[in-house]
Amino acid sequence: MNDPVNFVGLANYRDLLNDPHIWSNFWITAKYVIVSVSGQMVVGFGLALLLNRKIPAKGLITTLLMLPMMMSAAVVGLFWRLLYDPSWGPLNYVLGLGNFAWLSNADAALYAVALTDIWMWAPFVMLLSLAGLSAVPQHLYEAAAIDRAGTWYTFSRITLPLVAPLLLIALIFRTMEAFKTFDIAYILSTQPTTELVSIKLYKFAFQEWQTGKSCALAYIVLILVLAITNIYVKYLNQAKER
Amino acid sequence: MAVVTSSAKRLTNRMAIAAVLIIAVIFLSPLYWIGSTAFKPRSLATTVPPTVFFQPEITSFIKLFTKRVQLTKPVDPAVYAAAPWYEQRIYDGGERMLRVGPNIQLSQYPNRFLNSLIIAVTSTFIAVSMGTITAYGFSRFKMPGEADWLFFILSTRMLPPIVVAIPMYLMYRVVGLNDTHIGLIILYTAFNLSFSVWLMKGFMDEIPKEYEEAALVDGYTRMQSFFKIVLPEAVTGIAATSVFCFITAWNEYAFALIMTSRRAQTAPPFIPSQVGSGLIDWTVIAAGTLLFILPVAIFTFMLRNHLLRGVTFGAIRK
């Protein structure tokens, strides 16, 4: 514990960047971010489009749909383990997949984690999109209807451009958060194919006790997240000025 | 022509509503599963095919709050008859409750729940009060490099908690804050503070300066005008910020996992740790989860209309 401090310069960074395993962790994270964020955007925006009309008990439905994002990721992960269970999990039963082992299948595990994340955070995208959709002035649609614009034309020329800033905010916010994912993946699966960067960090720091290496990796992560956040703040300010 | 389009429109509308309902049912089915598992008898929790209809019972909640051991021999009918109903439920499951003298021994769950409550409420309170004052300062006074300061404050939230936890763990070990309530309260306050400053600034910016200026002209001090004029105007903002800080602190997992082990452990790392390697009693875990979701669900439901402004840092105005 009381060894003299040994200055190693950039050796930790050199070791890390030369380690092919770290690169695979980054690849896994990138794949995870792309799958789960695009899933959330599609499901969330789609739901918002469907919900953006007169629907009985709309407030109640919206609030209920938002429940997943209020839950603890740890608890969500735990319960999806029950749903994914190969022998008696309801998911396999409903989908008729027999004994498909979602979480211990090297290929499927990451997608299973992403699916859980989509379930949890699509409501967030939905919430933002709904706000954007309800702010589109109605007279634009009326004008388009008078001009006999088609559904697709109206959507791509009126709806999409006006909702785009909010969608961007949701996109960047979710990308940031997905990049940091730890709890869901850590609880759901122990497969090496679901080892996200933050899980690798945890293992470096608290299982292998390589404090120096873990702190170096932390800095690399910080720089990446800082870059994403900068974009986020830029677009947020643009949206505010609008 | 007009009739055709309107009936076509009505048809798409109906289809959209049907789609919404179907998706909502699919979306909520995992939640339903948690809720229903909590009320299932243990034998029905993991059946093939999954059980949907059953006689609900609350045995799992009794189990959640007590410590139990397996019965080694059948229980004496006289003892069984004399036992209160909740203890009979436990006997029915082939277990008996552990007692210290005449008192039933409680499990760790109530304690962890209480820890969560203490830590989340205290840190939310501190973070929101400090955030309100800081936001007031940012909103009302000119300071050099304001945007940079705000970005700097937000940057405390950019790292995965796991990353921050490494140096914090090392520092906490030195000063003896590991596994203490105070330690977690400080941590949660620190990372909620950035959020609360950003949120509150959005709300503060919208309170007209003229109110305060009028009060100042009338001889109020800065403090008086803050407490009597600004604070009442900012109440909705404070409520919204509180919900967000509370949700984050209540659900936080990574810090709690690393920084606490026994004394100050909160419920999020505790509930999954119940899943050992042996036979998992999912009904008990579901019961624990359900109780754990309730406070935050109620709190959020009451203040649901403010959520939107929260997630966009005030980019959307109501």
C-alpha cells in the first residue's frame, strides 16, 4: 500500500491503445449505441406520431407509457432476466422460440440488452417528439390539405423539419446516455460480447485493481463524451433560439 | 369526393388508435408481469406455460419483510392454529419465521428501503436548494465566462458514474466516508446539483426582473426579495427539479454498488443481490421491486406535466 509513487508517463495510455481487447470493447459499445438509440428513435417517434391525434384517455396512456423510464435500470435489468429466461421466461413462450437462451447466446445477448434499453427509453423520445408535434401550427396542415399535398409530402416537408430540432436533442441525449450504460448490461448478461466500455472500466478498477489503467481509460471515455456533449449543447442552444 | 376522404381519414384514425392500444399493451406487459408476479404463489411464478390467471395472495410481501428458515419437520398443528394469519402463510410454504425472543426478525429490505428514502430525500433537498440559489445568481447577475461556467457545471455529469466512482472510492476510503449515509448524500447532491442548476436557471430566467426591482425600490433587501418574490414564483420549477433529482437519486445503482456494502446500502444494489445462485424466489423480488417503484411512480404522476421541461433544460416552453 505504501510503495513509493512510480511515475510511468503515458505508459497506461500506450498499453490501453495497444490492447485489442479494449478496441473490441469500444466496438461493442458502438454497436450497442447504434442499435439501441436507433431503436428508441424509431419506436419513440412512431408512437408519438400515432398518439398525436384525438384518442380516448390519451393522458393516461401517455403517462403509463412513461413508466419504464422512471424505473431503476438495475431493477429493469433484473426483471428482464426473468422475461428472457430460456426455460420458463414468458418472452420465449409468447414468441414461440422454445428454449432460445437470449442472454447466454454470444450473438443475441447484446441485442437483448439493447432491446431492454429500447423498452426503457423509447418513452423518452416519445415524450420529446409529442411536444414537438403538438407545437406544429395547425394552419400549415390546413394549407397543405387545400393544396392537396399527399401524406408523405406533408410529413416530409412540414412535420419532419419542424420536429427535427427536438428529435436531435433526443438523439444526442440518448447517445450520451447509451454510451455510459452500465447497470442494465452489467445485470442482464455476463457474456464477453456485452462487455461495454463502462463494464470494462468497472472490471479494471474493482476486480483487477488496475487503478492506473482504469483512470487512463476513464480519460479516453471523458474525451469522447465531451465531444458528444458539445454537439448536444450546440443544438440545444439553437433549439432554444428558435 | 369530400365524403370519401373524410371516411378514409376516419379509417386511418381508427387504425392508429388500434395500433396505439396494441403497442401500449405490448409495452406495458413487462410491467404487468412484475406486478402480477408479486401476487403469485411461489409455485406459479416460473411455470411453463406462464401463468396468467391465478388466485392473488400477499405471501411474497410477508416473505419480503421477514427472515425465514426451512422447516425441518412438519409444524405442530397447535402452534399452527395459534399463529397469526401471516405466520400461517409462511408455514404453508414450508418455512418458519426467525424470531428474537417474541419478536419477528425483520429482513434487510425495510432497512435498505429506509436508507434509499433518507439518502434520496436529503440529497434532493440539498441539491435543489443549492441549485435554486446558484441559478438565481447566474440568472440575475452578469459574470465573466458565464456560458463556460455552466458548461463546466454540466460536465460533472458527463462521465459514466463508474468512472467517477474510482477516484471517489479511493478518496472516500482515506476520509472514512465509505458505506456511510453522509457519503452517498454528498455524492448524489454533487451530481444532481449540475442538473438542478441548469433546470432552475431556465425557470429563473422566465421570472420577470421587474417584480424584484419594484420590491428593491420599496426598500426590500436582496435576501427579502429573493425569499418573498422570487421563490414563490419559482415553485413549479422547484417541484419539477425535485422530481428529476429524486428519480435519479432514488434509482442510482453504480455509486451505491461500489460505495456501500452494508450499513448505508440502498435498495437498487440490494434487490439484484437477492438473486443468489440458488433457487430464486421471483415472487419476493417482484414484491420488492413493486414497492420500490411505487414512491417514484406516485411522485412523478403528481408532477407529470413538468417532466417535459425538465428533460430539455427548458428548451420547450409551456
